[in-house]
Amino acid sequence: MARRALTRPIPGTLVAHAHTLLAGAAFASALLVGCALHYVKLCKNGVAQYPKEWFPSVSATIGDWYPERSIYQILIAITSGPRFALVLLSWLLARRPGSRLAGLTCLAGLVRTLSCGVWTYVTSTDDGLTHDVFMILYIAATFFYMPAKVALTRPEDVLLRKLRRNAALYFTLSMIPMIYFYIKHKVKLVPGAYTTYSFFEWGLIICDVFFDSLSGLELHRLEIQIKEVDRDRKTDSAGVQAAVAAAGVGKEGSAAANTAGVGFASSVLAESDEGFCIDALRFAADVYLAFVWWTVHTALPLTIFFYSVWALNIAGQEALMLVTLFSTLLGIPVVRRAAGSHAGSTALTLLSFAGLAAYAVPSTGRKLAVVAVAAALQAVQIAAEWVQDGGRDARHRGLVLLLGLLLSVIVKLIGQSNNPLWPTMRANNGGANVLGLTLALAALSVRATLGPSRSPFAASATPDAVPQRRGSWFLASLGLGGVLFALHTFLTDSGTLLSFTWTGYPLTGPTPVAHAPLIVFSAALGVLASFSDRLTLHPLWHALGAVSLWAVYALPDWLGGAGAAWTAAYVASLLPVLLKTAASGPPGRTLAVAWLVHTLMIVGHTFTVAYEFVPLGDYFRERTDVVFAITFVLLELGAYNAAAVLYPAPAPASLPSTSPRILSFTKATLLLLTLSSLAITAYRAPTAPPRPHHGRDRIVNAGIWTVHFGLDSKMWDSQRRMRDLIRDAELDVLGMLETDLHRVVYGNRDLTQFIAEDLGYYVDLGPPSTKHTWGAVLLSKFPIIRSSHHLLPSPQGELAPAIFATLDMYGTEVHVLVSHNGQEESPLDRELQTTELARLLNGTWPDPAIFLGYVVTKAYDPRPAPYRILYEDGRIQDIEQWDTNRWCEYIGFRALDKLGYARISRSTITDTELQVGKFRVPDAPHAHPIGQFARVEEDKLPKRAGWKFPDLFKGRGVRGHRFHVFGKALYYERVLPEPEPAEEEREEGMEEDR
């Protein structure tokens, strides 16, 4: 006889109501008590305080002050009981045989609950990193939890489905403005932005609690009963058993209820909804893992060539570029089967995440070793996916790899040309390593649980699933190596192709930031074009590709920009089909040739700007046209082979059509990425024109700095440290050298984006990568009226860049020349280059001019050394004629009042100091083009700000930057020339002389 119930049945809705009441009370009571006791303190943050900030954030409300923090924590602790019960009951109601979605949703609910407990009791004040990690984990789990709950809603619950869908949509979309205002607060330091952010943050809390409260609309189907267990049963005699029964079904006579404890309606979930949700989750996880692959793959040459740059020679670490050849081990069947298995692929992917965690390795050598191992492991893992089952799923893997590449482009657009997950990044220089690694682990967990997304034809054994003919494995591998190189070179940054077409001011073509969506949109069109092999293998498509590559190399401005857009579409369209044909060949040989071609092309492209002292540099220097031509030939050979394989004569093969679901996922992803590029570009657009630091006194601070490719001596990205020094030195005009980073070995970066946007500068990028220089950049607080780019004569060594610009300084046109001469090994180059610089300067006499350059000479060395050629023939003055301790950087001027000169130490940012000249633009600059100046002590200067250099560089300085060489800054005043004598006096003087 069944035992009697000890209590009345508990309705399932009571659990949902209890959870809603307690969670709402926890947040509401903390807010009310906090505002009553500590309102002003809660509104205060690191940027502003009341009244600029007038509403407290969630984190400040629940974690900063007693007693509101304690009240919140106590109520949240009580809420945990109903919370766990709510997750369990929802799982019991939604589960069905053969379905894993309900279990995954339950797991996500548990993760949300536990992570909420961590960021509740470990506040940002206690441990900021732990608090942020679990907050991010909570949000990431919510992004899966909410759509999954929508999909699990029963078809007959129309209102519930609609409410859940709207709440999930609000939660997702509100993240966009919330992040926007958080960036305005944290990065832009805008007072009041945190208050707006706080409203969105509280909106998310309300939405989250509301979403969980909706479970009460379906939990009426469940009730909870607690019964005493029979003493003669073999289970614990003293315990009680909790049984959950479906309302109206859990009767004693129902065998099903007694056995399972749960009764189900005829259908809990529509099959199509569940399948779509799981497939979308798989697809999203695969795209993110592809993004991780590109992150590590692009980080490898970046960390390798750090050593080449600092050694100024081939350092030996360059051999690590060949680690991708480890994928040739897949030629061994046992290795191929192990790496291609689900467990093997998961293990390799997990181990390759070491490349994301390498930022935590303090030693540069060990960091490089970790990245190299990670790149080797992921090369094996992804190649195993390509060749699995004879390459049946290779086309789909290529599609996912393209989407991961475009995601990396968007991430770099957010990071202002830096990938925040690179091992050169960390929290204090713009890195988001912890977030990226957390999301990578979440994506891998999805993939390990659900398996990878696959083409519906991947498991097919029909002849249509693989090519009818193998064709030439060698040609296929050449094509694969060529397309991987082209993608790596042209499409790992949205600004690379557009930078090739830059010609200076006035702007008459596309710019790398403002027109970045053009490249993203074009690449997206290329991805869509890849679904049609007849299009991508058509001769006309390749003819247009050849024209576009030529246009990028040879044509400026919008003509070159059109070529850049078409090149993006052309290159992106070829990966799936070339990967498909290559994957059906012998794995070992095919992968060996493909990766070797990829590596050799990178080396050849790098050596197009090889220094004079680099071995074999003469054979590659200034041959970008040959590199582009070889790239196109490789693509053509691969396409020719693919056409022969997929469309053999006399009749074309019947290829399977694309899965409608995969196509819809792809279109949705491309649309999201394209819209994101537009939104990011609009957000990054400047809102006010740059302004000089000391316009009242018509003062100009001009500097020259060789920044050594943007990596400091510890392998960290140095842009933020550069920003800090430029800001503190109050520079109005700056020439930066060694700045052309739109190459694979430098990560396809742009050093100007962050500094110019954060500090407010006009930018001239100088001669582009296709002109074979190491780069020169002009940053100016003054409008750039016009500028021209010059390649200085270099018959022996590498080409030297120069920017000759005219700036509007307080209504006066001032010419500024920024240049980087050749190396000591080429004296003839330096003589000819300096002669050309002097010609440019002399041609503007007697207009005001500033020279900021890298000359490579000792002061006052006799001709043909560059010094006298520059200053005498260029008709400019040396900023400090008694400074004989110079070799590289020099500053010259004409028709300006010289006020000061400083040499500021570099710290560990680069290998060269920052030199700064302080000038004043006179009202009548042509009166004395060549002036006389005498040194004065600092205490004799006017007391107004701007007449002297900042005091923070005195003594030990700040962050390793101080006045050095002289130990102080030098100051000057103009010595007025003696007035010329009158005509009578002059005649009398001549008579006396006679």
C-alpha cells in the first residue's frame, strides 16, 4: 500500500514565483537601501561623480557598500534554492527521448547559476579578474540559454513563446548600446556615459529576471510531492523521496508515472525548432573556432619576426615558419585516423588554445615556442578535417574558415588593427585574452558535445560527394598554398588592400578606416560566390581577378580601391573549391607542398623591402609585382585543376546543391558581419577636428621618432605606450618612421589608427607597402592642405620614403618634410637621397618649413656625408648646432621662431629616442627666414603654458622617459639682427675703410 503524502502537492508555478520574488527583492532592496544611504558614493566612478553621474550601476549597488551588499548577498543565497529547482523542473518538463537540447539548456542554466554566485560574492573590488571572467561566462551562457528556452517552448504555448522571444531579443540587442556607452566611459572617459550604461545594465537585470519568471506559464503542468519511503524497501529507510509528477497524471494506478516520475504531453518540442537551434549552435561554435585558428596562425609570423626586427638581421627563429609542415604527418594513416577522430580533433584544438594563453608567458623566447607549438597542432587538426573521408567535407570547412577570417577582420576593426587575442596583447594595451580564451573553451565544449557542423553531404557515400577525378595533386597543392597566402596577405585586415592605394592629401580615394566596410562587403560577396563553382572557375572571373590585382598594385585612389574590392571578392571565392580538390589528393604530399608554397611566398613578400644587410635581399627587393604575379599564377593553376576535376569533358559533373540551412546560416553571418563593420566604422568616426595644444601662443611642438614596427623589447604591442609619450610631450606634429606594417610578418597592422583616434590627429600614411619601403607617417594637429609621397633614390639599398606636406598652422602655410634615409652600408644612397630632400626644401624658399628625418650621419661631417647637403643646400637651420651626439634623427627648420629642443629617452618602446622641437609661427614668417637664436634659462621663459616642455620628463622622468643627453630641455630666444645702416652712414663707413 502506498504511503500517504506528508504534504499537499506543491505546484510547479510556486517555484517560479518564489524565484522571481526573491531575485527581484535582492536587486530592488540593494538599490533602494544604497540610494538612501550612499547615493553620492554609488554614483562616483573613475571618470566623474555626482551630478555628472546621477544613477548607480549594478556592480556599485551590489558590491561596494554595507549594508546593501550584505542584503543583496543574503537574498541571493536564499534565491539559489528556487533557482536550482527551476532549472531542474524546466529540464524535466522539456526532455524527450533522443534530444540533447533540454540537457544542454539545463547545463547552461546551472552554469549561469554558479557563475552568478561567483561574481556576486567575489566583487570587482575583491578580485577584478575573477569577477569579470565569471560575469562574461554568465552572459555567454545566457546567449545560449535564452534562444534554447525559446526553442524548447511547446507549440501550443504561443504567448509564452512570443514573450520569451521578445525578451531574448531585447537582451541581445541591448548589449550593443551598453557596450557602446561602456567604451565611452572606460576608453573615451566621457562624463555621464556610465549613467547611461547603468540604465542598460539594470535593463538587462530586469529582462533576465522577467525571462525566468515566464517559466511559471508552463510549470503549471508539474507538481512536487514528498512521500515517506516504505521501511521494508532497500533504500535509505530514514529518508524521504522527492517525486515530481505531471499534474493529473501522477496517479497510483499509472505505471508510467510511477516508473518515470514524469508524464509528457504528446509533443514537447517541434523537431524542426530543435534541429535548427542545435545546427545554429554548432555553426556558431565552428566559426568562432575558425577565428581562433586565424588568430594563432597570424600570430606566428608576428612573434617570429619580432626577433628579426630587434636583431636587424636574420635571427634564426624564422625557421619556425615551417611548423605548419607538421600537418604532413597526416600522410601516415594511423596519425590521420587519430587526428580526424572526434576525440583527437577535440584534444588537438584544446592544446592549440595554448596560443591564446601565450600572452601569460613572460619570456619572449618561451612565448614564441608556445605559439609555434600551438600553430603546429592546429595545422594538424584543421588539415585532418580537410582530408577526412577523402575530403568530403572540405568545401564546408573552407566556408567556415572564410567566415572565421571575416570575424577576425571585424575583431581587428574593433581593436583598431590589432587582434586583442594575440600573444602580443594584454589587458593594459588593449588585449581581451581572458574573454577570447573563455569563449574558445565554450565553443569547444559545444563542439565536443554536439560535434562539428557538417555539410549534409559529408557523410554521404554517393559518387557526387567527392570529385569524379583526382586530377593533379601537385597543381591542387599549388592552388591551395596560393589561396592561403593570398587570404593571409590581403584579407587579414580590412585596411591592407585600401592602404595600397593611398596617395596623400587632398583625399581622392578610399581610406583604410572609413571605407573598411567596402572590403568586408566585397569579401562577403566572394563567400556567397563560392557556392557556385561554375562562377568561380569561369575564365572571365579569373580575368577580372587578374585585372583587379594589377589595379591594386598599379593604380591610385578610387581606381585602385575598385581593384581592392574586387580582389577581396575574388580571393575569398576560391578557397572552398581549391580546398575541395586539394583535400581529395594524397594528404602528406599535398599538405607539404601547399604549406611550403605558403611559407616561401611570405618570405618572398617580406624580402621585397629587405634591408641592405639582409642576405639574398638583392634578389627580392622591390619585386612586389613579381609576388603578385606568382600569386595569381598559383591561383590559376589550382583553378585549372579544379575545373578539370569537377567538370571533366564531355559532360559536367552533377554536383550536390548547398544545404538550405547552411546557406541561411552563412547569409545571416555575412549580414551580421557587414552590418557590424558599418556600425564600428560609424562609431570610430571623429566627432571633432583636431586642435593644437597651445594655439593661443601659435606654438608648434614637432617631433621625429623611429617606432620600430610597434613591438617593444618585451614583444608587447607598444601603441598605447607610444600614445602616452606622444600625449605627455604635447606633440602637434610628429613624423613616425618604420611604420608600414601591412605585411604578414607584422600582422597587417596600422600604427596610426589608435593614436590618431585617441589623441586626435590628421594622418598621412606615406608611401604604401607596394612602394617597397619600411614606411613613414605624418601625424598633425593642423589641417593637411596637400601632401606628396616620394621614393628617394636608392641604387644600392632599400628604398627610402618621404612625405612632403603643407600644413595650415594658424593661417600660415608651413611645409613639413618627413623622411627615412638608407643605412650606413649604402653611402651613395644616403648622398643621393639627401640631395633630393634638399631639393624639395630649397624649392619652397623662403616659406616656413620643418624637417623631421632619419639621416644617418654625424653632425658637420664633410660632403658627401648628408649633413651639409641637407642643411646648406636645403637652406634650413639645425635646431641645435652644438649637439654633435647625433647619428640618426635630425630636426631642421626655417622662418620659424625656435623656442626649445628636447631629447626624450625611449624606455623599452623602441630602439630610438624621441626628439622634439618647439617652435612659434611668427606673424611675418618671411621677414627673417634664417634667424639667429641664443640659449636662455628656463626661468626666463614666459609663465604661460606651452612655452616650456612638461616637467614630468625632468629627473628620473615618467615610465622610463626623461630628458637625456643634456639632462634637460634646451630653450632659445631670437636674437634680432642689427639694423642695416642708412645710405649716408654706409657711404661714410666705406670712406673710412678706404
